[in-house]
Amino acid sequence: MNKKLIALALAALPTAVMADVVVYGEIRGGYEYNKTYGSGIDRNNEGKLVGSSQINDWNSRIGFKGGEDLGNGLKAIWQVESGLRIDGENHPNGGGFATRDSFIGLTGDSWGKFRLGKLSNYANSDMEQVDPGWYNPDGKSVAGLGYFTRMDTRVKNAVRYDSPVWEGFSFMALYGTDEQRLRNTTTGSNTNNQTWNIGLSYEHPMGFFAKYNYENWNDAKETVAAANTQSLTSTQSGTTAKTWHRVEAGYMANNIYAVLGYQQVEGYGTDTYYNPALLKGSTALTTALTPAVGESLKTKEAAITLGYTFGALTPYFSYAKGYNASVNGNSVTDTGYDQYVLALNYDLSKRTNVYTSYGHVKWKLDGLDNESSFGLGVVHRF
């Protein structure tokens, strides 16, 4: 009898432990036909892009979160969220736990929310309305505005504060540390690549909204110099972007979806703030957009997405334009792009969608192939 009672107690223990833990996630995936520089398919003998059929994950994830009411409006909160790849491919962040937003923090009814851990920048967590679709997130597909949203990411070793909402207005501030502090052997100084991110938001009850994102990477110029003198790897040298601004504004109500976006990124050298997949595709473009140490590279882009909901169906049209990049203030001819995306979302239920889209990118530089992607898949939330 005692053994049975102990067994029952042990069986009940996980339920008690898990009582305050919420398990959630999204499983996303579909068929894609990609003819892109990032698809991973070798080009033919003439150097032209080759299309291929692929089964790709569309940024699936699973998470665990919970909290504890501490009284007087104060609550402890935590979350561990991990990315999945249901197609069997390796996760770009190496897999394992906490590849996505994972944190511990405190929240209060009157003063907002404070968290520390691996946290999204403002554009990643609170914007992207201009890019509402689902597609392969690893650079294989252009069936969404992934070029426009390429800066949206998570910051390691970060702290973030989110304010309460006052009459539709709110703000956030994020700080990411530079824990490596690499030394420049020429100057004798250490890098200080701290990340600073500020987000501002206004949302009107009638459906109008406007959001602004600013991010700064402190002494990114010196990081490039340190990398050159120490022969560091790109991973060690970190990002070479310096400043980034993005605004999004629009209207989402009464079945109407209309969003505008604009962004400007300035940095030193060539890194993810431009487009590494494209740079691999063109020696001419790599040469044109590789400034000398200390020279700046600036890119500007605009985007628009329009949609309208008919019952369970929502068609979308997106257009993004990349203007000519500039090096030290001088425009580099034919370094922009035009992208078009047509998409259709069908709600099978509140938690399950069928989604299809077609995207096309036209690069302005001679010798670059146009890119195209088609996708059809299913998204389920739990």
C-alpha cells in the first residue's frame, strides 16, 4: 500500500510543478520553389541561378513561460523559447534551448516591464507589420520582405524595459553589453560594441498606428579596424553596422490592412546590415559596396503592404524598394532593388492557417539574376 501511495504522489508531482508553466508555440512549414542567391543551390555553367523544390520550415518555435504574483501589483516573469526546424535542417543558431527570446524579469501594473536575457530588438518584437507573411527565415526565400526586415533580431546579454501604455503611447529601451571587449593592437584600445535600442509607439483605438525604431552599435568603425589588425573572424569582430532607423505606420481595422515602412542603415564594411547572400552572388557588387576602413556604407529602403479580409480569406500585396547605396556619401550606381510579393492567407480556424505567396526581386546591377520564390504551407499555433 505504501509503495502505491508513493507512486501516486510521484505521478502527481509533475502536475503540481507544471501548474504555473504555460507551453506554447507555432509549427510552420511548407513547400517552396526557390530560385534565389540564398537557396544553397549551385548555379549552372553560365553562372545563372538554378531553381529547386524544397520543403522548408517557416520559423517554427516552442516556448515555456510562467510567473508568480508577488503582491501589490508586482509579478515575477520568465520565458524560455527555442526555434525549431521541422524539415530536419540544422537551426542557424545551433539548436538547443533558448535560441529565441528567453529571460527573467519583473512587471508591475503601473511602471511597466523589466527583463534580462536574450531579447528581441524593438523592430523584431513590435514591428514587422509591413511583412505579415510566412516563408523560410534563413535567406532561402524571397516570398516575403526578408530583405527589408533583415535587421530584426535578438540581442544576447541584454536588458530591456517596456513602459506601460499611456493614452496609446508607449516606449521601450534595450541595452546589450559587449562582453568580449576585443583589443585593437594598433591603437591599444578595446572595442566597446554595446547595443542601444529605443522604440516608440502610438496606437489609436480606431486602428491607426505609428512606430519608430532606433538602434546604435557604439564604436562599430573601430571594430572593423580591430578585425583588420588582429585578423579576427567575422564572428569575433561582431556587427559593423553603426546606426539604424526604421518607421512603420498604417491602419489595421475594418478588414483593411495598410502599412508603410521606411528604414536607413549606416555602417562600416559589409555585414548583415546589407545583404550577404547578394554579396556572394556578385563580385562586382561586393567590390562596389566594400568601403575602405573608416568609410561608411549607407542603405535606404521603403516598403508598403496592402491587404483586405473577405471572411476567412486575406490577400496581400507588398512592394519594397531598395535605393542605391552610398559609400562615404557618394551614390553607387545600380545597387538598389525592387521586390513584389503576392500572398493569400486562409483561416481554417483561429489557430490554423493555409498560406501561399509568390515573391520576385529585380536587382538593378547588370549581371545579377532576378530572384523568385513560391511557397505553400500550413501554420498551426498552440
